[in-house]
Amino acid sequence: MMFLDADVFFCQGVSRWAFGMDNPNKAAAILACVLLILLAACLRVLRGRVALLRDRIVRGALVATAAAVGYCLVHTFSRGGFVAFLLGVSILLIGSWKGPRKFRRWWPILFVVLLMAGMAVWIGFAGRVARSSPSEDASVGNRFAIWRNVPSMMVDAPGGWGHGSAGDAFMSWYQPLERHERYRTLVNSHFTWLVELGWVGRFALVCAWMLAFGMGIVRWKTRGDPLPLAVWVCFATAAFFSSVAEEWIVGVVPAAMLVPAVWSFCSATAAVRRLTVAAALLASGLLLSVFVVLGIACRPADALPIHRSADCARMTVGSGVPDGWIVCDAKTMGGAACGRMLRTFMKTSEGGGRTYGLARDLAAVPVDVRLLALCGAEADAGPAALSRFASLADVRVLSPNRPEDWLAARGKKISVSVFCGEFAQACPAEDAEGLTVVSGVAEFLPSWPRLAFGR
């Protein structure tokens, strides 16, 4: 991989520097944190008479290095990284304020910031920032389209959507059907983790962030050092605008800056420590309460009623009791795209106005089910596995590995229908009663919602 990745990322024909990382935003988050440390070092260089020449040389070297890092930050074209730096440097300046007579000591920071602003205008980055409204920039508009669903995604899945599943969950169940952008995450580290974790994990995550901020404030108030707080605010802001915190190397500098903050926290009085922890717990509870309220009272108009059980074993789509249940198999249902297919079916006259249940395995299906669909490998247990369902009347088996076992069960108490793709390896060569061969497909059945739940 090239050091600057100039042949991969572009903005208006200008290369976006990624420094060997898979996304320029991650490089920008690191550069912003490093730049804050360099600027803080510029403020701390001694100005005594004896060491005046030495201090000027050190300060000059620091300013030159900071200017180079600032130039690299601008060349990532990362708006989130730039905003993160501005917030961090604002905290640094506020915490370093010594009165108007000490204003001269700020000239290195002002010089670097003005240099970055000039370079942003020169290479076109400033224009990109100026056009950052949702109506003019698809990247910004898509972020808002995702983020407005986050509270609903949290409320709908009290046990979380699972590690690495946030992007798939959004595309499958919440993305408008007319949109087809693909997402691995929710383009926001905080929202991605909050959606993937359950409520216990969510509370622990928010508490950890609040406690980090609290310890940074303690460091500032007790030692006059705002740098740890500035770096953590910068890191948190960069993680808000993009999924940068998933890369461990991005967190190295913030973790290093947390060490002095933890030391100051542990060295503080017991009253200060208790107050910091209590404030972190209270702020976490209030923030998550806001998400709950938004998820319940402010759901997007096009969002379906969805409930995912706390153990993640079952999910219902629609209001009320499900008309039928399906035991899922990704190979048959299209994996992460299965939700889009079911939502499309629910917009038809045949599928609309009904509620559907999706189960991880047969054990998660309610015993009073009447219509049951089994997919792929989930049907391997055979008809004998249905003995506990006393009310079962209709069984539909999609892409089974052993269709003959299910066809042999026809004519008994329950109605059994088997659906196989024309090119599936297990598809019987001869026609049989109860067997439907779906032409043009193999194990994956694009029309699975209609086959499983159609009337």
C-alpha cells in the first residue's frame, strides 16, 4: 500500500492522503490528536532569559513540525477530523488562557491555524466544508439518513444487533427501499457500538466515555493541564463523524493522554472521585434515556414496528402477533438482504397488514405457531422435530438439504410444502406432490417471503 494512497482517495481531483490506512478519516483523527500535543508543547516551552536561544530553537522546531502535521491534516480532506481538531484546540486555548498580557505565547497556535486555513482554501478543502449541507453533499445527507434511525434501532433491539452487524441491520430493516448504498457501519463509531451492543453494554460504553471526560476535567482543574481533555474531545468528535475508533492505532494517542488524567483522578480527594463517578453515571443515564424517548416517540414515519428479543433469538416485524414464523438460514434468504425482501413483500396486497416472526433456530419458535417455514440447514432435523407444536397446520420448507424426508411427511396431520431452486444440488430430479421447483435459482430463493408467507 502506498504511503499516501494518492491513487485511491480523491476529492474534486485532489488526492486525499490516508497514510497507509484504509480511510483518510482515520488518518485525520490521528493527525488531529498529534497536532494538539505539538501545540500544547509549544505553549509549555520555557521563556527564561538563560535558555532563551534554546527555547526559541525548540519552539521553532515544534512550530515547523506542527505546521507540517496541520498541512497533512488538511490534505486528508476530512471534515470530521478538522472539526475535531478545532474543538480540541478550543479547549486547549481556553485551558491555557493566562490573561491578555500572555497573548503573545499563543502565536504558534494562531500561526498554525491560519496556515491550515490558507492551505484549505488553496487546495479546495474549504469549499468542501462550505458545501457540507445535507441537500448539497450526499455524504452528509446519507449520514443524517442513517443517524435518524439509531434511536429506533436501539429500542427495537434491547440485546443489540450483534458485533459487526450495524450496517447490515440498517440496510436490511431501516434503509428506504429506493436507496441502495451499502454500509458496513453507521458511519459513526459511537452509534455503531450503541446499536450493536445491548443495554448493559450501551450503559458501560457511555459511562466509559463520560468517565474519560470527567478525568480530563479533573486533570485540568487540579493540574492546569487541559491537554488530555482536549485530545479526548478531539477523538470523540472524530469518531462521531466517521467510524474511525474501530482502528486500534487511532486510539493510541488518546490512550496515552489518558494516563496522566487517570493519575490525577486517583490522586484527587475522595470527594472529587465520588463526584466524578456520580456525574458520569448520571450523564450516561440521561443520555440513554434521551435515546429511548427518541426511539419510541420520534420514529421515522417509514420505520416498521420491529422487536428483536433480548437474547437475539427471535424478531417480529409488524404490529401484533405474527401470522407465521420462519426459521432463518442466510444461504436461502439472502443473508443481510433478507429484510429488504420481506419489507418489499409487506408492501404488496398479499403481504401487507400482517406481522411476521423470524427465529434463529427452531427452539426459538413459539409453541402455538400455526404457519411455520424452515429454511436450508434449519430443516435438517426433519419432520420429527415438529412434534412439540400442537397447533401447527401449515409447514413450508425452503431449499432443504433432504427434501425427500419432508415430502414423505405429506398426508399426515399437517400440510407440508417443499420449495427447491431449479439449480440446487438437493432439488429432486423427478416431480412429486407437494414439491414446487423455482426456476432460474439455486439455494437462494429471492421470492422467499411469498413462498413462506403467501396465502
